[in-house]
Amino acid sequence: QVQLVELGGGVVQAGGSLRLSCAASGRTFGSSAMGWRMGWLRQAPGKEREFVASISWSGGSTNYANSVKGRFTISRDNAKNTVSLQMNSLKPEDTAVYYCAANVDGIPGYRYWGQGTQVTVSA
């Protein structure tokens, strides 16, 4: 099993910044995060969950939703088994519950999920 815990949500005004972090642990995860693709997804009220960003185990490959490109940056620290999402120039439409997710690199989708953290951007 892999446990994921998100931190860093909150309320911010439009144009502001927030940094989310996710700590991964568990016997399956092991002492190293090598081999695990990490991602952030979000779900706004009344909407389906959507992809935000992902990062390969090495950190050399990242992907972003078009809606966040140029504003959000995903990064990871494999020594600490953490992944972060730096969110700048936030917009009210970024308001959602943000989830950290993980799966073995190369396998589509995400098998493990965090409990989510609320991000609210006020106009």
C-alpha cells in the first residue's frame, strides 16, 4: 500500500500563489520513489475530476493541463518522497479539491490517491 498526504491548501485572492505538497509513504513505495509517476488532479464542485500535472520518477518529464501551463509547476524530491505543485497567478476557476496521485511509471492512470486538499481562489 501507498499512503499519500497532501498539505498546503487554503484560501487566496486571485493573482496570488499557493504551494501544495504531497508526502508519500508505505511499504510498496519503499525507501525510494524511483519508478513511481506522481500527479496532481483536481475536482471542482459539480464537475468531474480533471488532470492538472504529472511528473515522471526521474523528474525529467512533466505534463500539464493547458489551463495551468505557464502558471503551475510540478516538482519532486525523491530523497524525501515528496511532490509539490507551485501554483502562481491563481484564478477563481482554479478553485477545487486538489488530489495527489501515484502509480508505477509507464502504467496509465493512477492507483493511489491522497485525501485531497481544498484550494479556494476568491475574485
